Amino acid sequence: MFGRRRSGSHSRGQEDRAAEAPGPELADEPEQPAQGEPDAGGPTLGGGPYDAGDSYPEMPRADLGSLLVPVVQEYEVQLIVAENQGAWVAVGHSGSQVQLQAFAAPRREAIWGDVRAEIVAEIAGASGQSTEREGPFGTELTAQVPVQPGNPAAGFMPVRFIGVDGPRWFLRGLFQGAAATDPAAAAPLEALIREVVVIRGEHPMPPRDLLELRLPPEAQQALADQQAQAGQQDQQDQQQGGYDLNPFERGPEITETRLSLGA
């Protein structure tokens, strides 16, 4: 939920927290460092995210199709594919995470303002609260959203949305964990976003369509090998009577695949 016209944005791996009050309470918002200024104890902000046509610093980056994402020690980069929900890149650092998705956008029109208004409406419809503020990427949203979608009584969690309008593309980031409220925790993830490269491609696409994400060739081969090994093991288990199969009982369904990319 929250901001995709064709399918919802995603929140994974959050801790359940009980809430005594029926609604959320927004904490005082911490001040964010201005763009290009160093955060105390953190990296200097500046540079990207870059368009593929820009000149950008050379560094190891994972080629995930529409996104070139830095692969750096102490950061965990995952490509997550969810059934009926598309794909996104999750970057983790010290218990915090940012989820990144790139979308097609009009050639001469910024869409973050409209997308932001839609996110605000969806959060309100889910019994959450949100507020706009200025951050290192411009206007952003901080919010309290239900831990369990559709069940506000289960409690609320903080999240933070950023948006970057590029040439014919739009990049959205969703911060979770401490990075949603703590500038010091967010700084390493913000610095990594500054080194992301967006590849829009030249083929025509409707605005708001999700740009394709895919595994690098070597990761595709590793995944194929894992699946082949799993298939062989399943066959051996069945031959050895390892399964009690009930043809009238639905088996397990895989709704989400997480693939980690090492540094």
C-alpha cells in the first residue's frame, strides 16, 4: 500500500507492537541535515541518485536492471519479489532499511507531489497519520502506519517516504526501523541512495509503471542451481516416502522471494 497506482508498496520484517490508544501519535520530528551538508558523525550528502546518462563516480554496483545499487560492506542488498506486488530493492544497515523502487515518469513533469498526496490519503484511510517536512531529498513524508494492515488495534510503526523526480523516471524510498525517525541512523542509507544509478531505458512506458528489476546474470545462475538442487531433493524425498501428500489439500505457496547480493 501507500503510493503505487497499480499495486501497493510494501513493508516487511517489522516487529509487532501493541498499542493501547486507538490511534497513533506522531512524535516531534527531528531536524534533518540540509542537502550537501555533513550530518554529525555521518557521511556527506551530495551527488545522486544519478541518471544513467549522467557522469557518476565509479564503484562496485549490482546491476538490477533499472537500478545500479552500490554493493558495500556493512550494507545488505536484497532484491525482493512478491507475488502480485512487483519487486523492490531493500537495503539494510544496522537494523534499519530502505526500500527502493523506480517508476516511469513523464518527460517534463514531476510526479512526487501527486504521489505524495496519494500516499497521505492512503495512510489516512488506514487509520494512520502523516506529516510533510523538508529533508535531504526535498519534501518528504513521515508517518505512523498500522503494523498489521487493516488492524489499527495491533499498533503503529513509524515510516518515512522520500521521492526523487528524475528525467523520465521517479525514485521512491521507504525508510523503516530507526532510520524512519533518527537522522543518524538514516544517514548511511541516504548516502547509499546518493550513489544509486537509475536506468530508465528508451522504450515507451506509461507513467507510474514500475521499471523492471532483475537479478545479475551470476545471481540468476546461482538461483537456478539452487532450484535444481531443491527439485532433486524433493524427488528423492518422494521416492523414499518422505511426503504424505493429500491431493485435496493445498500445499504451501511462495508469496515472497528474497535474494541477497553479497559485497
